[in-house]
Amino acid sequence: MALRLSTGIRNLLLGTSSFKTIMQNGVIRIFAGVQPASADDAEGASPLLEITVASGAFTPGTATNGLNFAAPAAGACAKAAGEVWSGVAAASGTAGWYRFYANDRTTGADTTHARFDGSVSTSGAQLNMSSTAITAGATTTIDSFAITLPAS
């Protein structure tokens, strides 16, 4: 599976906004099943868990516990070094894909808001985890995360 950008994030990137600014104080939701064909498509399922800073409660439109990226380097933006990205699972299942939402966390079918999707696996995915087995009530931590823009 590939990294999939929503129409909303592509339009913002082609305008005057940076990736780091667009996705500031965002949130990741991890889902079981197959990644949608487009980041504009509805999720199609409830998330297994939501990743925030230190598993804290997230309210769309506020900065509290939203995820941030470090300054870009070598064509990539990595998770902010001082943040612990984690979440307590709401349901059990096998992680298959994720959606990273901008701070407004707009869900459902949408072509105007910034978000992107990627696959989840133990290796070779956009989000690699030590295990894709998610257990309700257990905490999952994302130790490393980076988005790289290709040179060509």
C-alpha cells in the first residue's frame, strides 16, 4: 500500500502552507482491514485506537495532546523528538492502516480537509510497529514516524 494524500492536503501544499504547519497538533487513528483507495474516502470502520501525545485526551480544534513534527531535514519530517506518541486501544484487532488527521480531525468522506493514509505492518509499511496485534485497553506507542517527500 502507498501513502495517500487527501485532496485537501494536496491543495494546501500547492498553496502557501507547509506540511509541518498543516498537520500541526494532528492525531493518528489506526484501523483494522484494508486501506481505502483514497484519503478522501470514508474510513469504513471504527478505529482500534487513537494516537495522541502521551495518550492524552484530544479535542479537535485545540492544541492539547495533538501530534507535531520536527523541522524538516533531508526531505523528511519526523515526529517531534520531545513527544511520546501513544494511545490506549478502544478495541482489539489487527492494525492494517492508519489515517493522520489535521487538527480538525474531519472524518468520513471529504475532499477539503487535510489528512493522509498509510499502511501498517511490522516492516515495509508507512507505519511500522513492533506488533500489529492491538488489544483493547492496552497502550500502543509509536517510537518513530517520518514522512518523506521523494526527490523525483
